Amino acid sequence: MSTTEFGTKCTYFSIT
């Protein structure tokens, strides 16, 4: 998993 992909998932779960 790339850092960008990890950051995107973190942001997604933070919003939801």
C-alpha cells in the first residue's frame, strides 16, 4: 500500500 493510498483511506474513514 502506498503512502498516498493510506492517507486517502485515513481521510475517508475520518469523514465517515
